[in-house]
Amino acid sequence: MYEVDARGLSCPEPVMMTAAALKEHGNEDIKVLVSEPHCYKNVEKFAQSQGRKAEVHAVGSEFEVIITK
Amino acid sequence: MDLAKNKTTLLISGAILGLIAVILAATGNPGNMAFCIACFIRDSAGAVKLHTTATVQYFRPEIAGMLLGAFLIAVATKEYRSTAGSAPMVRFILGFIMMVGALVFLGCPLRMIIRMAAGDLNAYVGLVGFVAGIATGIVALKRGFSLGRSHETTSAAGAVLPIAWTFLFVLSLAVPALFALSESGPGSMHAPMILSLAGGLLFGIVAQRIRMCTIGGIRDLILTRNTDLFAILAGFFVIMLVGNIALDKFTVGFSGQPIAHAQHIWNFLGLYAVGFAGVLAGGCPLRQIILAGQGSSDAAVTFIGMFVGAAFCHNFGLASAAASAEAAGGPSTAGKVALIIAIAVTFVIGFMPKKK
């Protein structure tokens, strides 16, 4: 699984990093780490808009979004 | 209830916020200003005598309400996170620059929408500049611009601005003699305190839930074709438009608009600076207040940058004059020079070569 660490970054960087990961590692599942609730929602929505499935898990005070086909 | 559930709820939420602005304008806030973040911050800076322009001094309850509303709803929904450490001084400068741009245009992006909805064509010129600024910021982001990561910090740190600001607000009510209050001009025009406070609180709560951002709305449209945040702005615009028509305050034209000027190039460049600097800072002036309310010390520093910037704008004569029957208004020479320097600095921040 390809991992993107977007923790602590401002909007729209987490979404841009997710977009880049989908472009370059589109054949793999992708795990995106983010800190803020609005960031995971943005990443989740973006992944879904690209026809992917996205699952969100809380990890401590942060979040991971697992993006699968 | 999840206000951010879909486009319809976002549109309705935007309309609710528009309604707050309509009500505050109808009950005393200045014409076409209604709910302007830049104007409110500038008036508050005047109230604590950071500047002494007698016509724009009033400790606006809306700002206290928004900070507190965002703080309380973030705590209630467990979205409060105390974070800090992402290039604070760069954010301060970006906040400062946003204020220089906004006060040359005479309004933040929210007031741009309010002015657009009142038929002020100068605001449409500003919109073109705003979009161009956002597009420039996106180019910088695509080239790898980043302010770096923020980190979680002691829980109380994120509450400093909301609490300190609330204290100042209470002080302004308890010992008003400590504060300056305009007797004429925009600072003297305001809705009843309790309405302004309630409006600000509700605005802060709703804006936090729906992540409202005037820059994000356009940025996401360009960057990912996502229309969620844009829907909020559309709802806000439509209700303001309906309100202005109903209250007979809709007049199409460049001249005769309340607190505005028709210097096109400077209206364009003013909001160009706000759009560009705001993309780099991760949100518009309104969004910075909400982020500061939910625990971001970085956004709080951006807010302080706007607050100090507003004081500088008036102390150094950078803010534009509104057009009147006697004068065309617009920025002073100092204001023009400052804005050009501000834009140049934003380019340096956004396009500085990165360390490999």
C-alpha cells in the first residue's frame, strides 16, 4: 500500500498530494494520513469523485483514509 | 444535522449566512458592508486605538461572536485541535498583505460578494482580480509551495485567541471608556450589539460546520472541479441579491455605490493580492477566523497579521478613500506603492526556490 503523509498540512495540499498519488500509484491501494477532520473529508470526497472507494479510520487524534478501487 | 451533507444543505447554509448579513445591514450595519471581515477587523483595531482614524473605530461584536462560535462548536463536535508551528511569521505577513489588498479594494472577498449582490460593478472588477490571484496561488502550489506542517501542541494554546478576544469584547461592554467609538462614518453605523453578537455566533458556528471559505470555493473549482464550497457562496449571493432587491438597495453601476471607488486597476489588484496571499495562507480572512477559533495558532497569527495590517493601513494612509460627490476616491499614492510591494512580496513567498 502506498502511503501519503499529509498530516499538519494546510488546504488544499492533502488533496493535491492524494491526486498526485492516484496519478502515479493508481494501481495500488493508497493510505493518506491527515490531521484535521475537514482534511479527511476533502480527501474522501476527492477519492470518491475519482471513482475510488474511501474508508476513514480515526488514529489517535488523527485520521487515515484508505483508498481502494 | 450535517449541514455539509450535500450541495443542497450547503446552498441553504450559505443562504442562512446571507440572511444574517441582510438582517445586520437592515438593522444598522453600513450599506453594502453588512458582514465584512476586513472592515470588522479594521474597526476593532481602531477601537483599541491601534489606529486613530475617527470614522472606523468600533469593537465589532461579530468578530468576537465568530471566534467564540467556531470555538464552542469545535469543542462540542470534538473538532477542536490545538495546533501550531507552520511558518507563523510568513502567515503573519500573508495576513498583513490580505488586509492591505482588502483595504485598497474596500472590502474582503465576503464584502465583494455583498457588493456584487447590490449591483456594484466595481466588485465584479474585483472578482476578476480575486480569481486571477487565486489562479496565481494555485500555480505556486503546483510548483510545490508549502508553509510546512503544523503540529499538535498543548491543548490550551489553541484557545488563547478566542478567550483573549472574548475578554476584550466583555471589557468593551463593561468599561467602554477604554475603547474608541466612532461618532460618524462607518464605525458609527452598527446593528444593536446583541444582534451583532448573536449573528456573529451563528455565523461562526455554521461557517465552521460547512468549512466556508471564499477562496476555497473558487480554488476548488479551478483545482479539482469540486463545487461544494462554491455552492455556499452561491447561496450567500442569491439571498443577498433577493434581500437587496426587497429592501430597494439594488443599483447597477460603477458610481454612487456605498463605500466604494471606481479605480478599476486598483480594485483588480487589491483583490488579486487577497486571492493570491489567501491561497498561500490556506484560506480567506473569514476562514482564518474560523480556523483560529477551532484551535489553530497558525491561523490566529494570520488573524493578528490582518489586525496589525489594518492598523498600519490607516496609520500610513494606505486604505482607499470611498468615492463621493466631490471626489473620485480610490487609493492614495502610498496605498498604491504598498499594494505593489505587497504583491511582489507574495510572489517572493510563493515562488521562492525550495531547498532540495
